[in-house]
Amino acid sequence: MRLIRLVFLIPAFVILTSYAAWASGYIQVAGLIDLRTTFSDGELHPEALVKLAKERGFEVLFINDHDRLAMEYGLFPLRNIFKKRVELNSINKGGAENFLRCINEVAEKVPEMIIIPGSETAPFYYWTGSYFKGNLTAHNHEKRILTIGLEKSEDYEDLPILHNGFSTRYVMIFLPQILLFLIPFVMGLFMLRWKGFSRIWGIVICGLSLVFFINGAPFRSSPFDQYHGDQGIVPHQLVIDYVDSKGGLTFWNYPETRSGVRKMGPIFVNTPPYPEVLQQAKGYTGFAALYGDTITVTEPGHQWDRVLLEYCRGERARPVWAISTADFHKDGGSGEKLGNFPTILLVKKKTKKEILFAMRQGRMYACRGKYPQRMVLNDFSVSSAGCKNKAVSGDEIALNDNPRVHVFLSLKEPTENRVKIRLIRSGELLEVFDGSLPIEIDYEDKYFKPGRKIYYRIDARGCGDLVSNPIFVTFR
């Protein structure tokens, strides 16, 4: 038999007491992720955005302007010479140094707010169809990754994405191609010493070699181009590994968006939902679990659980965490207000270092609501009768006895709406609790298998949505 204690609590005193004791000294800091400004396609200057967020009670902002927003299409066989390029405003177009300087200046003006720079990146796309036939289509251009915590301008300028400027990083990959055009170029130079038609041929050979060398673009920012079909997960994994090497974090953004297939001016874009990337990619920090669309990857047994189980089996070096992303461009855009998609971080102190550490460790939960309303996860922890310690989201705990899961859930604003809370163990739906908030749950799980690593997570729906990050348990 399992022990369940379910208590509906009304007095504010009880809520405040639980909040003060939350998670062994952690405090909750409300943050907003995936915000655009005038540095790309946002309506607000960073300073105006920060002031608006402060007025609405948020303390941490992650600004994720587009790092490079460009497309190119060229005519065969000289695609990199006879081409059309369309580029919109972005961090690198306006200058990454200017972007970071502006954020630092705003942070100095509003020191009580923590502002963390980053970007939304589109590492790769590829063309099919023809411009002349009216069916030119860019595939996977909206398969996006959020970068967080890149603090140097060169970190953005050197991102291994298409159209990001001059780079010598991949020259060795193109060495055979370089030699292919360098050898005839040298021969042409030698022929210039001769007279008559030999000199003319020397000029032609040098000119053609130079044209095809330039068209080959060996000093590109990515080892890929947009003309050789789908490259799978590799271009995106390259970005993930690069950001990780710079000490930054990466999150897959809106992996199930339905807006990626449409006509865009004279071309079509085709980015169908891409939840499979959660299992295909390695080493990324997390993904958007709540945003302005329908989500299924967080359903019990779906992609997120499969990835977490891979970690439990030792097939991944680290877990994958859930966040909420706003895709914010302007207040009221797409019917959403600034504040509808908060991510709540658990920290010991409110500093940038602690915030980034919490994100890396998974000490956070994702929310979706109608500002100012949202659910508050006052407590989600795991312990046991014989254990003095307890673990919170992102933690791992070793137990000698049956796990006890404690949940305390309340609301920012009172409401009569009921909620459904699901307790999930290692991808399996364990229990569903239905009631009004505030609610306290004390659940004893009779599951105990020495040597096994499992995890618990919860989600809630009814007064908005809430997704917790997992707590891992190893049985001694």
C-alpha cells in the first residue's frame, strides 16, 4: 500500500510558512527567457524591456535576440557569386560588441535586475525546388536553439552557423578544394611569362581558378552550405558543442511549433515540428517545455522521459532540463503579455552566477499563465523516513527506504479553478491529484530497487500550466 496525504489549505499563514521553508533555503526568482529587443526583431529597446519586466515583478531577464538572421540563394554553378541575400536586423549585423555594451549599460542603470545575454540561433537550412518554378523552399530554417550566457562579442561572431562571416576554422576541411583551384592558378601564373596565346590562356586559367576559388567559399563560418540537402542533427550539434566550449548553455526552442510551415514572400519555409532532436542531440542543457503552442514531449513516456531514462541508464553524461520560453517581440503580440511564460529559478542568492548555476543544474520550474496569474510550486522535494536530507528539482539523492514525495502548490492570485497534478516516475504516470489550490501532497512510493536510478517529476494544469524538473533517486 502507498501512503498519500492530500490536504487543501486556505490560510495565507500556512502558505507563507511553507514558502519560507522552501527547499532547504532556496529562494524563488522569477525570470523570463527568449526575449527580443530592437537589436533584432523586437519592438522594445533593452532598457524599456527591463523597466516593463521590473514593473511586473520579474527579477531576471534572458535576452535572446537573433544572432544572425539571413538567407542566401545562388544560381548554379556559381552560387556564392551570383546570389541574392536577404538579411534582417540581428546581433551580428548591428555588432555583437554594441549588443553586449547596451545590456551592460542597462544592467548598471537597473542594478536590482539581472540581465543575461544570449541569442536565438538558426544554425542551418537547405533549399529544394526552384525560384523560377515558384516552389523554392527553405527547410529547417526555424529549427532554433537558444544560447544563454555568452558574454564576449567574439562568441557570437564565431558561431558556427550559416552566413556568419569570415572564418578560418574550417579551412582544413576545404583543403582538397583549395588545392584543386590553387594548382591551375599557379600554372596560369607560369603561363603569363610566355607570349601569344599561351599568355592569354594563362590569364583565362588564372581568372577561372580565382572565380571558382571564391565560389567555393573556404573561409566560411560553417562547414555546411544550404545546397546539399538535409545534414541531420550535425549542424545543430556543432553549435551545441561550440556554446558548451564557451561556457554557455543551450536550449532547444519550441520543438513542436506548428508555425514553421508557411509561405514567406516569394518562397516557402518548411520546418515541421522537431521533437526528435531531444533524443538525437547530446550535451545541450534543456528545451522549451512551455510556450505558445501545444506540447506533447512532456507527456509521460514521450521524448523528454526517454532522454531522462537514457541518463539514468548511464547513456548520457547529464540530464536535460525544462524551461518556459516567451518568444516575446512586443507586449500583446500574438495575444500574449510579457509575463505569461515565466521560468522560476531556485537559488541561494540572487546573483548572475547563481542564476546560471541553477539553470545548469535544473533547479527551476516552467510556468504558463495569464499575467499576473500563475501557479507557484512552493515545494517539490523527495526524501524518505530514514533520511534527514531532501532533494529538490535537479538534485540527486540516495535513499535506503521508500521515497516520500512532497508537493506544495499555490497560486499568485486566488481563483476557484481546480487543477490536475500528475506525479510521474521514470516516464510512468504514478498518480493524478485533483483539487483546488493551495494544495499539499505527501506521497509515499513503495517502489524500492537497490542499485536502480529513477526520477520523479510533476506537472499541473488548470490554472495555467506548470512543469517541474526531475528529482533523481538512487537506491542504496
